[in-house]
Amino acid sequence: MTDVEKVVLITGAARGIGLETARRFLKEGWRVVMLDRMAETLQAAAHSLGSNRIYHIVADVSDPEQVANAVEEAATKFGRLDALVNNAGIADFAPAMDHDYVLWRQVMATNLDGPFLMTQAIVPHLIEAGGGAIVNITSISGLRASTMRVAYGTSKAALAHLTKQYAAELGEHNIRVNAVAPGPVETDMAKKVHSDDIRRAYYDVMPIPRHAEESELANAIWFLTSSEASYITGHVLAVDGGFDAVGIGIDKLRQ
């Protein structure tokens, strides 16, 4: 099986890390299914890549019926599925006591239910293909507690553990399951919530004092999906410039 014949399905692919990951897989010769619920943005993103190895599907990963239909559509389009990148996610930053149940469920539905539903739907296709790889996009906020992230951080911590649960059971089917935990990344979301003061507070103590480029996350995702990581499963790889290693506090978020 050559990489030109392999197929990856990427959720949250209309922009940011998802779009950059799609670009990386194309570079490696894969066929790419881009999934997102933002129809116009997704169509424009897929068109911008300028490849006949791209197929895009509009779907919400928190909806079981939409997920099932999307995975079947993807498998029918290219005849097989070899990898899944669970990148779709949302964030709502607020003090813990300001989070109501509606906001909690919105975050959990996308960040945790979504990867569960996508994985349950795609695994039979990966088994049929002889095995494959799944990469979940968690967060540094799921490895260490922080202010303003009671729902987001908890959802990402649960996703990190879900990664290990699937790794424990799917290895016998030659399916590896890993996660990438980004630290600060130059995404649209980061630009909205990371003020100049917050950035300075990060950089004063980070071993690598800058935000990551989206391509640096795509490189890590690609590695964990590729045959170069053939003996790696159940691992959460922090791509964070040392953020987690030094236990950074973010007091600026309290102000």
C-alpha cells in the first residue's frame, strides 16, 4: 500500500490546525477527506488546496447520525479509510462558577462526544483496510489545570484518557491511537483570547518563548499517523515549547 492510495479523514478541517494538517497529508501523497460543520469556510478551504485528492463533507461531529453518514460517504468516495484525525473542537473560557450546564454540554459534545462518535464509526473501516492510526487533538489544558478552562480543560483531559482506552483495545486490530496536546498556537482562537499581556507572561517562562506555527502541529500529527511511529500507541505528545514541563501559571487570565 503506497501513501498515494491511503486516505485520512480530518475533522475541524476548515481552518487552523485541521487545514494545515490536510495540507501536510497531501504533501505526503495521501488522499484527504476534510470534514467540518462550517460549510462555506470548508468549501473555500478545500478549494484553496487545489488538489483532486481532496474531498470535503459538511457534518457536525457531535451528531451521531451525521457522523455515521459522513464516514460512510468518505469510505464510499475513496474506497477505504486508513487514518482519522479528531481535530474538531470548541472552547469557552470563563470562570468556573460562570459556566452553566448548557455551555458545559456544548463543549463536551464537540470535544469529547465527537471523537468518540467518529472513532466508533471509522474503526470498522480501519479494520477492513488492515489497520490504521487515529490521532486525537487534546491540549496542554487537559494535562494541567488552569484558570478559565473548567469545561475546555476537562473535556481535553477526558479525551487524553479516551485515547489510551482505545489504544488498549484496538492494538490487536493493528490500529494505533495517540494524541497531540498543543500548547499556545497561532490559531484564530488564540488570537482572540491571548492578549499581549498573556503572551508576555507565557514567553517570560517558556523554554521556547513563542506560539507554535500550525505547521508544527501538523508535523507531529503526521508523524504519529505515519509508519515512522509504528510502535507508538497510547501516547499523548505535548507540542508546547516546554509549556507543560515548567508548570507555567497564567495569572494574567485572572485579571
